[in-house]
Amino acid sequence: MSLWSRFQNSFFLASLMLIASNITACNSGQQLKNQVSIDGAAVGFPISLAVAEEYEKFKPEAQVSVASSGTGGGISKFCNGDIDIVGASRTIRDEEIKKCNSKKIEFVELPIALDGIAIIANRQNNFAKCLTIDELKKIWSAKSDGKILNWNQVNPKFPNQKMKLYAPASDTGTFDYLTQAVTGKAKNGRTDYTPSHNQNLLVQGVAGDASALGYVGISYYIQNQEKLNLVAVESPTGKCEKPVPVDNVIKNVYTPLSRPLFIYVSKKSLDNKPAVKEFVDFYLENSWKWVDSVGYVALPDEAYVKVKQKFATGETGTKFKKAKPGEPITNFI
């Protein structure tokens, strides 16, 4: 074979390799553009999962990953730029906003549903039928660590029986929200309890211990109500209320333990990945279809309209940090 022929063959092979490399790069780039990543709160996770599964039927080339590492863990990943969307069962904190700002991550704050935090007791508990906010504060305040250990210390009418507590881990939105609601400060919760990021494990703990008390998102109670007692909470009007989804949560009757659930969407992802905008559009248009079936409460109709308008304008930042537990959600969209 002549030198020229060898050169032609080498050039041909190199050209094929270059073309193959370009095709691979294009395909890889296209795949990245179709990928959408969500992580965050366990509460609200079933909504995002249901929406993602339906979206992939509607758009088969889409690749939506949905995970649940807790509100705090999810926001940490979000502010690092590792994910496109974070689900949260509380509003984003000042220190988290500073972290996002340091990484030049702007966000759009979108409420997606309402939830009531359910206070749950063991089936054998026939005395803790309604707790006041002061009693909940006595149980869950940091000042109670190692001190409030028996039921009769909460209320002298209750039996002198050891109290075993189960609750979400301290880096979860549910922990923060309840602690804020009953003590006035999100980081004022007690630490001597059995924590878990998996609220099904909390349900199992309370169901298996006659002296137990705990709290979970309402969907976890609904799925396990035959195993548990649902404890009412005295509202500011003096009535004992339970988080009955449509009747009490959406009407702000179950106060102060009703709350909005959110997704926070990265503005950078919206600008650089068309699939993220398409997915969130689909999310806001369709998520209400699954909200009730997975144990949460759909937003009022006027709230959905405002949320869609907010997303369409791309308004960044948070308004809900000013909201107090129990305030109407439409005031802050």
C-alpha cells in the first residue's frame, strides 16, 4: 500500500471517529437537555412522583428523577446547583437564601398544595384526645429536653405514664414548621425523641408503643388510620379541630398546623434547560389531579391562577417568609 493510500485510510478513520464523537456529544447534550432533577421533602414527594410518571407518558423522551432527602437536604443540593427543583414543606430560610446567592442560584417559589400536620397517638391512648398549643409547646420545646418525660407533666389529668416521642428529623420541613408553630422559633425543638426522615417509620413507632406520641404529614396518618389515634388540636377559637383535609385545612380552621407545600425552581435551569420549564408548566397544570389521592389538599382555585401567573412572569425570591401559620395562602403568592 502506498504512503498516499495509507494517509487516505488514516484520514478516513479519523474522520469517522470525529463524526462518531460529535454524534455522541450531540446525543449526550440532548439527553442533558431532557433531564429534570427533583429532590427534597418527604411530604409532597408523592405529588412530584405522580406528576413525573404522568409527564414521562406524555413526553417519553423526558428523563425526570425524583428523590426525597428531606427539605433541608434537598435545599442544600439545590443551592449547590446540583438539582433543578426542590420540594419543600416549609419556606426557604435566610441562611439557605444566602447560600443560593453565593452560588448565583435564583429561584421561583411555587406553592403546590396544602397539608395538615397530624398529631398521632397510640390506639390504646384514650386520654390525649385534644391538646392545646401550650401543651404541644410543653411537649416539643427545647426547654423540655430531659424534663417533660411523663404524660401527667403535660396535663395533671393525664396518667403518670412515661411518654415516648416520635417525630421527623430536625433537618426536615415538618420539624421546623411544627416547632415554629407551637414555640415561635423553628430551631427551638427538643432533641430527646426518636427521629426519622421516613415518616412511615414514625407511624410504626407510635403504633407499636402504648405510651407514644408523634406527628407526621396528614397523608401518612390517612394511609395508617386504622393503627393510630388522631389527636385534635385546640384552635385559637377554643374549638378542638382535626386536620380533616377539605373541611379544616383548606379553610384554615386547623390552625396553626395547616401549611403550604412548595417547589422551588432554579432560574438558571429554566434559562438553560427548556425541559425544566416544560415540566413545571405541566406540573402546575396537572398536579391538582393527584393531590387529593395521595393525601394532601388542593389549593383554592384562585391560588392556582396566581401561581401560574407568577411562574409565567418568572418572579424570583420568597414572599412566604412573612406568612404566619394559618394565614390564607392567596395573600402571599
